[in-house]
Amino acid sequence: MFFSKLMPHDGNFFELLNEHADHVVAASESFLRFIEHYGDESLRAAYTEEVNKAEHAADDVVKEVHRRLHTTFITPIDRDQIFSLINTMDDVADLIQNGAEAMHLYDVKKMTPEMLRMSEICVQCCSRMRNAVSALKGISSADIAKSTLKTCDEIDQLESDADRLLSTAITKLFRDDIDVRELIKLQRIYELLEEVTDKCEDVANLVEGIVLENS
């Protein structure tokens, strides 16, 4: 008992999760601006750099969370839940960066309305993900727990919207008179963006489990 009192407690994990979520939202917003200004090469480069900067900052937070998990004796929620949550959140940041990189690597010539709409849904998903994560510290309150579960439901709905949009976008690609190489490029970009919403939904499911277990 005496030994346990001398060991580090808490580890400020909620603050780190919030910081990571802020970086994910920043990456999604920069990616949306990247899409909106894709025709301007200088702005495209600037927003790509913003995406990369946010993703690297998110990686630094992940490393710090992993370090503290190894040095903190008592955590505010189960350490496996913290580990799964931060890693899944980081998958979101990675996918956003992958989307920007793919646009450059595939030399996509122009944006489509569907790509813009899917990028907007990604921002909405990431913003709600941040809201859900930021509420974890207060889930002992019944009202906060209920509100957090509602936010998780909203993320699920947005993921469903993105899934339907993906189907519509791909159907349109195959119906339109479009170069096969460009079709393959756009299809991959659509799929990457839909994966962002999938991962946000995974985060929402983890948050929901934490809320139900700890509220």
C-alpha cells in the first residue's frame, strides 16, 4: 500500500487525448482547405504542410501517452482503453495525411463535388470525435455521459452518410466518360476519405464503451 502511494497517478491522460484530438481536427480542416484550393499550387503546398505538421504533432502525443502508460501506476480509466483510444485516434490523423499524399502521388488533376463533400464530412466527424473525447473526464455526470453517447451516435450517422456518398461517387465514376487511370485515382481517394470516417466511428465505439463502463 505504501509503495503504491509513491507511484505516479493519473498521468494527465485526458489532457493528452484532448491535445491529440485537437491535432486531428486541425489536420482535417487543413485537408479540406487543401481540397477547396487545389487549383492553386502554392496554397496546395501550404495546406499539405499544415496537414503534415498536425500529423507529426499527433505522433508526438502518441509517443508521450505510450511513455506515460509505462510509468503511471494508476490511470483515470483502464490503461488498455487509453492505449486503444490513442492509437485509433492516430489512425485518423494518418489517413488524413495519406489522403493528401495520395493526391500528390497520383497527380489528381481536379476535384469533384463528391470529394469536397466527403472532406466536409471528415471535418464534421473529427470535430465530433474531439467533443466525445473531451467529455471523457466528466462522464461520472449522468448528463455528460448521455450527451457523449449522443455525440457518438452522430459520428455513426456521419459515417453512414460517407458510406452512401462513396457508393454514389464510385457509381458516377463508372457511368461518366472518364479516363480509366483518373477513375482509379479518384476511387482510391474516395476510399481513403471514407476510411477516415470509419476510424472516427471506431473511436466513437471505444468512447461509448468507456462511457458505459465508467459512468
